[in-house]
Amino acid sequence: MTIHEKGSAPAIRMFHVHKRYGKRNALVDITLDIASQEFVFVTGPSGAGKTTLLKLLHLVEPVSEGQILIDGINLSRIPSSRIPYLRRKIGIIFQDYKLISTKNVFENVALVLEVMNVKRSQIKKKVSSVLRVVGMEDRMNSFPLSLSGGEQQRVAIARAVVGDPKIILADEPTGSLDSDSANVVMGLLKGFNERGATIVVATHDHDIIRSTGARTVNLLDGRLEEPVKAEVEA
Amino acid sequence: MTIHEKGSAPAIRMFHVHKRYGKRNALVDITLDIASQEFVFVTGPSGAGKTTLLKLLHLVEPVSEGQILIDGINLSRIPSSRIPYLRRKIGIIFQDYKLISTKNVFENVALVLEVMNVKRSQIKKKVSSVLRVVGMEDRMNSFPLSLSGGEQQRVAIARAVVGDPKIILADEPTGSLDSDSANVVMGLLKGFNERGATIVVATHDHDIIRSTGARTVNLLDGRLEEPVKAEVEA
Amino acid sequence: MIFFIKRALLDIRDNRFMHLIAIITIALSVLIVSAFVLFFVNASEILNTWKQGVRVMAYLKPDVADSQVLVIKQTILGMPGVEDVVFISREEALELLKADMKRQASLFENLGENQLPDAFEIHMVASARSWGKVEILAREIESVSQIEDVEYGQKWLGRFSSIFNLFRITGFAMGALFFLAAVFIVANTIRLILYSRREEVEIMRLVGASDGFIKAPLYIEGIIQGAFGGVLGVLTLFAAYLAISANMGEGIAGTFFQLKFLSFGAWFGIIICSMFLGWLGCYLSLKQFLKA
Amino acid sequence: MIFFIKRALLDIRDNRFMHLIAIITIALSVLIVSAFVLFFVNASEILNTWKQGVRVMAYLKPDVADSQVLVIKQTILGMPGVEDVVFISREEALELLKADMKRQASLFENLGENQLPDAFEIHMVASARSWGKVEILAREIESVSQIEDVEYGQKWLGRFSSIFNLFRITGFAMGALFFLAAVFIVANTIRLILYSRREEVEIMRLVGASDGFIKAPLYIEGIIQGAFGGVLGVLTLFAAYLAISANMGEGIAGTFFQLKFLSFGAWFGIIICSMFLGWLGCYLSLKQFLKA
Ligand SMILES: Nc1ncnc2c1ncn2[C@@H]1O[C@H](COP(=O)(O)OP(=O)(O)OP(=O)(O)O)[C@@H](O)[C@H]1O
Ligand SMILES: Nc1ncnc2c1ncn2[C@@H]1O[C@H](COP(=O)(O)OP(=O)(O)OP(=O)(O)O)[C@@H](O)[C@H]1O
Ligand SMILES: [Mg+2]
Ligand SMILES: [Mg+2]
């Protein structure tokens, strides 16, 4: 494992991680370091295991084998009562958005802050400002089912970043967006990255990867396509 | 309205169609002809009204104003008991897939044929063959929630085409697909088009539009961006 | 049809959890209603056995000739509602009286002539054992010229009838209430189930399924749920009945009264009813549901 | 806490349909259980008024001096379970007897000396009016040397007790059954509701909500549902009660018996119970639910 110079300790370390769903191998022997404050793309064709990788990092699924450390904390050792606190440090954009359909846009985004016990006035301010960035400020009172696909995705993005997380996991965050909106979103993520967040984006949009020029991790059938030799930067 | 020479009568005609959700104008004064056996792209940024347009054609939503004719049938005049029969002529791929999560892949796709009263043995054959085309043949017994985003999308595509529909409406059919899979899907749609189906694809993926070179209808804030002057072909 | 039944069964497999809840709910509803009915039937039975004790005494005038007694007996037997008439001579009456009043028996020791009247004890058929009918009969018997007086324990019977009426009305009202509540609960449960499956139904419509295609298996499922629920409910009731009547047996051994269970026909009726309940639940929820 | 209550109320607004169903279900369950309890209480009341008729007669030996009567009366009054003791002299007894037996009154006309014994009529406190206790008391009284005999209508009381026991046991069993059924139905309904909201709960967990944060408003909602359901159930029962007792009034005007409704305390208790029911339903479903 090479130690990355950008940031201090790696934000995410995966050692020989396997993930099996029944007999199906979704991830095979993944060993990967992501430095603190790094920006990483995960790519690969449909079914390669991108979403699975992010789910493991967010403790949505348990690993089948191997170890994952986030900020030095071993995810297999963490007691289940601590999981919520860990998740509050991570913002996640799900491929299928996962908005609560009985709550409106504002409430969906505000939920993240309510969970953290942020004050009401504070919540209002933060939610409005983040919705403004993704261009959904005037839809605060709409319900997810009355939004277009791209609008839902933008709400999901707002929710992921509203809590100022140290790590942002984004699963195809621009899949439903036209190129202009996509650029806005990528700009937003880069801004967070510059202000210190570690960012992992799963995507199959090579235009975006090219325009960003960050490190790319390539998955194929659950395997790392080429052992990622972390290029020593600076 | 120019009469298209490819195909006989227009498969889809829209006259001054408006669609309002409450006070929000999703579509404004759309007048559009799509010839029988034509291949048309509908583009536009997030929230432009692409999905709304397809929903009107599939009778998911009623028009607020104006008339839509499909195969010469006026959609506002059709009795609700006839709607299922009209829908069986149209294959649709939803932006959010809309797979039934309690049914497995085979059952989801087979449903279209069951509804049409196709014989069991026939169903088996057709479903297998269409799943083979989209590369999901070996996942027939999986449930939608255990599929990756792209896999779900491919099942949705299989379901849309399995009934050999005369019209295929596709809403971002390649949004979750890597470029290879996307090409496979576009090839599939082109094949249907060549065998006589009318195809309408809503997408924001300009690569795909470019590679296909078909007519493009551009929406912006619910309006046709430039009155579509149908280029006389042949 | 077979296709729809197949689809219904597949559907039950796919939605086990919710079907189980529906079945349990139906079973409990059936249990409640039929337990109450059983309770009511048994309690009525008890009151009925008491009512059997109701009899009418007709006292003859002192000078009636023996030859006339049979004629009068026939007359009374011919009246509507009379089941049996027993002649009790004044001698028998005295013996009965003495037996009845052991304590005061000493009273009768230095008794002169037996001045008791001859009498008829009249038993009535079960259906005529209501206060009103007994009164009518009594008046009719009184109109026979050789009858001096008719006695039928007015007070006792009156009190009894009013209680019985009270019991019957509340019993019916409660049975109806329970039944309605059961229908509501089942309908609500099925509505909730359909609600949680509204997406599935919506998707089926979007791929061109007709309402009939969507509804048929749901109805069949409702009926199957009803059948399972009914059987389960009746079996549970039967178990409870066995437990209670075993307890009873010890408690009042050799009692005059035997707990009754429902007849086989009633079993069958309950199960049919609960199938209907499943169907009705479906019907009520689907009506509102497919509109929306 | 206020925050959680606010969230619960918002949640109820967001999920009106399902909360309405939960409330109706709870109301119906409350209705069923309390209707049955009310029925049972009233029926018991009737049986109890009959039981009040139970009395013990103690007959004195012929040669007891008047001066001793008071002493014996005090002795009996001192025995456990005795409420009141009334002395009935032989003269009074004869008058009562004659009044009792109007028909046979002619018998007493040429009666010599009054050979009836003096007696005590003993009334018992309500709690001691069971067969077993009456028997014990009777034996105790018999042991008083001046008492010749004790009579307490063994047969009548025995039959009565067995029926009363039967009634009580089935009543309790059925009340318990209904209650359990209600708990099940409510728990199932809430489970179904949570099931249809499992995605929402799952999403909340994914954005870092602790179990407490998720559960607190659900419990509060359960309790609010319970309260609404309870009030609705009791009100419906009260309406039904008014309807029935109005009917009763006509049917058996001027009857000795007055239908009772639940006391205010009982109302309150039922509502508390149904809040508990809402909570319990939540608890049972959440337990299983958050595991999965
Ligand atoms: N819950 C599950 N149960 C069983 N198999 C699963 C489950 N989730 C994912 N899989 C399988 O694991 C493999 C990897 O899935 P994953 O969702 O990680 O793919 P992906 O790289 O995100 O693909 P896409 O680009 O299509 O979203 C796929 O073959 C998928 O079918
Ligand atoms: N059910 C609805 N109720 C209210 N507003 C709606 C509803 N459906 C769509 N809209 C609004 O109508 C507009 C057009 O939506 P539509 O889904 O057609 O956009 P789209 O072109 O498909 O966008 P995308 O590329 O993001 O999917 C949007 O502003 C959307 O919020
Ligand atoms: Mg994925
Ligand atoms: Mg759309």
C-alpha cells in the first residue's frame, strides 16, 4: 500500500474485500486505498460491482470477507449502535435516489440535519442554500413523485451534501442529468473536495471522467481491472 | 403539417397539446407529427417535459388541452375500457423502470404477454429470446431489487419490446448503461424500427443521438424549441 | 379460470407476509364473532331450560263430576300451544304439598277434610313459552266454565321474559355489531394490503392489463384467504371450547347442563361466510382503489 | 420530546390514510372488547340480583325462651358473612305462609294450634353469597344448640351457582380471547402500516438516523392512534348503548332492571388501555421489523 501524500491517513482502506450475494460474486478480492481528500472515480460496465462497492462503504451491506477501514475504524468491528454516527460523516447519493415519497423536497433534505440535531433555523438556512446550488430552490414544497428524473436526482445530491460530510459517495450522480446540469453537479462535488471532503463517484459517463481528470478505479466482473498503482502525486 | 412519406399515416399526431400540473406548465402548445415507422429523439434539459410527453402518449396522464391521435384514435375520446388494448400496442420503457419487485425478471417480462393472452409455451420462448438480446438471460429468476441499475434497465427494455409493439416509447433507455450496453440497446431499437415500429426516445445523451442521426425534437421548459420542420426524406 | 387461480396462488407465494396477516385477521374476526354466537347460543340454551319450568295450573271448581274431567282435559289439549295436560287430583295435590313443605308438615297433621281443588298441570310447547302467549292461553282456559281459577306464576314469568328479551336484543345487537366490525377490519386489512401493492397494480395497468385481469386473482386470493381464515378461526374456537368445557366438567360435575358446540352445518356456514368476508373485503377496497 | 411529538403529528398528516385505518381498527377492537365486557357486566348484574334472593332460614327448637332469642340473634350476627338477621315469630310465619298460599288458604281455616317453629331469616353480605360459603355458614348456625334446623334452598342455590360459574368462566375466557384478538389485530394492522413504510424507515436509517430517532415518533403515533381509537370506540359503544336501552325501555317498561353503562373510571381505563394497545402494536411490529 502506498501512502498518499495528499491528505494524511487514507480515508478509506479496503483489504482483500469479497462480496457475495448467495453464489454470485459481486466483488472479488478488492484491495484499495483512497486517501483523505482524494477524488476517485469508480467505473465499469453494468453489473461490474460499482454500487456494491459503495454499499459496503456505507454499511448498507456487510462484507463477505476482508476488512474495510473508514477513518481508521474497522467496519466489521463497529457495534450496530454506532453505525448511525458513522453514516452521518458520509453523504451518499443512491443510484435510485431513495427519496421519501411522503415527504416534500425540503423535508427530505432537512432530514439529514434533523438526525444530527441541528437547530431549526439553521436547518432552514442550510437546506435553502444547498437547494439553490442544485437549482431546486423553487421546488421545496414539491413531492418527489411530482419531480422529473433529473430533479429527483438533484434533490438526492442536495441531501448528500447538506450535512457537510467528510466523505461523499455518489452512485451515477449524473445519470439522469443533461450535460449542463451534470457539469454543475460535478463542480459542486469538486468544490467539496477542495474544501476537504473525500469523494468517490461511481459512473459510466466517460465524458465526465475525462473532464475531471481524477484517479479512476476500473471494475470488471467484480475485480479491479488493473491493480491500482497509486500514482505518487506532488 | 407536412405529410411524412416514410410509412403511411402519422402514427402519432399532437395538436396544440398543453399539460399542466396544478399551475405548473409541463408542456405548452405542442404540435407534432410522428410518422409511422419513424425514429424520433426527444431531448431537452432536466425538467423540460420529455417524460411528460411520453406519459401523455401512453395515457398515464390526461392532456390539459389539445388533442392527441395515435393510429388515428383520439386519446381524449377513448373509453377507459379500451385503454388496456391501446396500451398493448405500445411498448414503454420508464425512466424509473417500474419493475414489479415481488416478481422475478421472467415474470416481469412475461406479464406483458400474459395480459395479451399468449400461450404459455409461446411466452417462455419469447421471453427467453428477448432477455438473451439484452444480456439478462441468466438472471431470469432474480428479483429486481437484487439487480444493478443497468440490469434493471435492461429488463425494463426487454419488457417494452417483448410484445412486438407497433410503437415504442423509451424514456432515457440508456441512462444507467455503459456505452457498450447502450449501443446494444440502441441497435435493438433500430432493429425494431426497421421491422416497422415507430420509436420515440427521450434522452439527454447526445453521443447516442449523434451516432443514430435520426430526427430530434428539442424541448425547453415545455415548449418545442424550434418548430419541427420535418425534413422530407427519400 | 385455472389461469387466474394459478396466478392467485403465485401471488400468495410472492406476498406471503401480507397474506398471512390477512388470514390471521380473518381468523380472529371469525373467532370473535363465532365465539360470541356460541356463547349466546349456550346462554340462551340455559335460559331456555329454565323456561321449561314454566307451567300453567288450572284449578277445577269443587263440584265437577269425574266424568267431565276427561272432556275438559281434551278441550285444553286442543288449545294452541298446549303440549301436555296432567290431571292432579286433590289427594295427589295434598301429598305434593306435604312433600313440598317438609318443615311445615306438622301443620297438616290435625287437618280435617282435604279442601284442596282438583287441578290440571298444563305444559306448553317450547315456541309458546313467551309471556304473552301464556297469558292468552290462561285466559282461554279460564273461559272454560268448570275451571275456577288459572295460575301461571305471573311475576316469575314476567321477570323472566323481560330478562330474556333484554338478553336476546343485546345478543342480536352485539352479534350484528361484531359482524360489522369484522367486515370492517377485514376490509381495512385488505385495503392496506392493496395499498402497499398499489405500485404493482399500477404497473400492471401500464403494461395493458385490463381491470378484470388485475381483479380476478385478487378476488380469488380474497376468497382463499377467507377460507383459510375461516378454518383457522373455527379450529381455534373449537380448541377453546374443548379447554373450557373440560374445565366446566370438573367445576360442575354431573350438572344438568351440557355445553354445546356449533353444528357441522354451522361450521360450514361460518367458513362460507368468511370466504364471503374475504371477497367482500376485496370488493370494498378495490372499488375505491381502482378509481383513484 | 416536543420535537418528536411534532414529527409524529407531521407524520400522521403525511400518512393520513394509513393512520385512519389504524384508528378505525383500534376503535373497532375497543368496541368489541368493551361491548362484550359491558354485556357481561350487565348479565352478571342480572344474575346477581337473583342471587340476592338467597337467604338462610334457621328454625328454633320449640322450647326456646323469648329471653334467649336476642342472644342467639347476636351470635348469628357475629358470624362471618352475615349481614342481617330478622326474627320471624311462629305467628308471623303462619301469616306469611297463608299469604304465600292463597289457593290453599282454605286448608288453614280449621287449623288447631299453630305448630310452626319460630325462625331467623339470615341475609348474607354480597361477597359471601356463594354456595360453598352458605353451606359453611349453615353448618355453623346449626351448631348453636337452640337451633333445630337450618334451611337454605340447597338445590336452587346449587343450580344457580353452577350456572353462574359457567357464565363467569366463559365470560372471562371470552373477554381474554377478545382482548388478545384485539391486540393481534391492532399489532397486525400497525405491522402492515410499517411494512408499507419500510422504505421510508430504511431511508432514514441510511441517512444516519438512530433507532431511537426512528422509533420515537412511531411510538407516539401509536399512542395517539390508540387514544383516538379508544375515544371513537367508547363513543360508538355509548351510542349503541343508548339505542339499545331506549329500545329496552319500551319493551319492558317499568322493569325492575336498569341497563348499566360503564363508569367514568372505566371509560378512562379503556382509553388508557387502547393507548397501550397502540403502543403495544408498535412495539410488537417494530421489534420484528427493525431486526430484518
Ligand atoms: N441484493 C443483491 N442480491 C443478489 N445479487 C445482487 C444484489 N445486488 C447486486 N447484485 C449483483 O451483483 C452484481 C454487481 O451489482 P452492482 O449493483 O454493484 O453493479 P453496478 O456496477 O452498480 O452496475 P450498474 O452500472 O448497472 O449499476 C450484479 O450482477 C448484481 O446483479
Ligand atoms: N406529477 C407531477 N406533478 C407536478 N409536477 C410535475 C409532475 N410530473 C412532472 N412535473 C413537472 O413537470 C416538469 C416536466 O417534467 P418531466 O418529467 O416531463 O421532465 P423531463 O424532461 O422528463 O426531465 P428529466 O430529464 O429530468 O427526466 C418538471 O418541472 C416537473 O417537475
Ligand atoms: Mg449501480
Ligand atoms: Mg424525465
